Amino acid sequence: MSKNCVGVVVIGRNEGERLQRCLESLVDRGAVLVYVDSGSRDGSPELAVGLGAEVVELDLSRPFTAARARNEGFERLTTIAPGVRFVQFVDGDCEVAEGWLERAASELDERPDVAVVVGRLRERHPERTVFNRLADLEWDTPVGEAKACGGVAMMRAEALRRVGGFNPGLIAGEEPELCVRLRRDGWKIFRVDAEMALHDMDMTRLRQWWRRSARTGHAYAEGWTLHGGPPERHYARETRSIVFWGIVVPLLALGLAWPTRGASLLLFAGHLLLGWRIYRYCRAGRGWHPADARAYAFFVVLGKFANAFGLARYWLGRLTGRRSRVVDFRGPVSAGASSRAGG
């Protein structure tokens, strides 16, 4: 990897020791390093300066989003290092794997039509909670050309500039939305068989999982609004599934319970069938262990209700003209504030 060919943008808020691990995995790697802080109160900016990063502290008068943080980090990076060709975006709760920057840059060098390269993102402690394990399974996506990426990815600076960067108004789902525009511009997204980073979800409570799933529903609804029409149909299938399983079926089952003397509650059996289909796919199509397949199927079905909450929140905000604030599953966030997009 040639010097100054790659730059890194790390975003975070109150990540503590996770941020230290993240930055230490990136220093002395021959890459220009920028850290963007979204109002941390734990000394994160000072920590980053001490480790040699250029620090951007977001203006508190404007709403924080991960997309805005990445854009401002990219702008600072290209100002101080205009020769940077590739930029690695990293969330502050991730530790980048040894050799990843070199591998990703090499892939982009060899594939001029590819705008984004991603590798295997793993959860640091999947054994600690079922929620951590679910995240680790979720990130095990197929190798090859992909439709979207997550918040940890290496991108071609030229491609990012051409499409105008991330959409700073999105509170979630900003990476897949960016990928829609990149693919529309003729670029490709590629997943390689290489270790990319360790992510520290640290999710221990059902309430955290519920908030994260509601945020996903919000992202699906907003993504569908932006690009749901043909030919892309971005998040159209996911949105239909949420509406049917998370809203229509429950409303019919409960709303008709009195006139049908409870017979309508049998409609919930459809959720059992849905879970069985997901389980069979995970076992036969993905080769997962039965325990993993069962857990994944159960939480996908349960997640339809949390997704529906997030979807309803998006449409309520759209109808009333009140924009949703960033949802941080780790805990309450002050108005407009965000931790980061990871997880």
C-alpha cells in the first residue's frame, strides 16, 4: 500500500476503551487518520489526538447523524491529504484486522469498476449474549458482488465524490442508500473473503435489541420512500413484510377477536409458519447450527413487531413534519445526538 494512498475516517461518541482499541489498530499503518466525534463526554477527542489522529468535533447546533459525521470526516481527510484515493470508514467500536487496509486497497486497485470493498465483520464476543451472536450471524454475508455494505468499508474517493457522499439526513440505513446511488452511477460493491474488523456490540438486554430493530424498521421505511420504485425497489420487499406480519396480521387477529369469538387469533399461527421457513432456510441454505437457526428465526419473527414500530414512527414523523431523532440502542441520547452507525 503506497503512502498516502489510503485514508481512514473513524466516527464515534463516548466509545471509551472501544475507541482506543479502534485507533490503536490503525496507527502506524501508513494511512492518514481522521476521527470525527459527535459530542463525546468521555475524553474521546483528547484520546484521539494523543494517538495521532486529526480530530473533527461536530457542530452541536446541527443534528448529529452517522452519515453527517462520515461526510465531514471525508471532507477533512481530503483537505489534509488530497492525494488519498481510497477511504476506510470505521465505527469507533470496531478494531480493524491486521492486513485489511492493504488487502482492500489492492482489491480496489485491481477492480477499477468497484467503488466499495468489504470483508468479514465479526462480533468480538458472540458467546456472551444471543444478541451478539445474532449480529455475528447477520454479518456473515456471501462473498462476491453485493448490493450494499455496512458502516465499515473501504470506498473509492472518486466514486464517493461523484454521488455526493452519504445522505446526512438519514438516521439509519445510510450505507445501503449510498450503495443504491453508487450502483446507479455504474459502480459495483464487492465482498471479499478476508477478515475486516472485530465489532463490539456489547448488547445485553432485550430492550437494546428492540430499539435496534425499531431503528431498522425506520431505515426500511425511509429507504423505500427514497428508492422504492422500479427498477431498484430498495427495501420494498422488507417494507411489505413488516407491514403484513407486523401490522396487518396482528390488527386483523386482535380486531376480529370479539366477533369471531377468538377464532381470528389463529392468524398468529402464520408467524409460526414464517419462523419455520426462516429456520429451514438457515439450516439448508446457510448451513447454520440448529441452535443458531432457531434463535435467528425466532428473533426475525419477533423483530417484525419492533420493525413495525420504527416504520410507524417514520410515517408519523413524515405526516406531522417532525423529523425523527437518532436512535441509540445503548441508551438515551440528547436531542439530535448519535453514537455511531455501527450495529
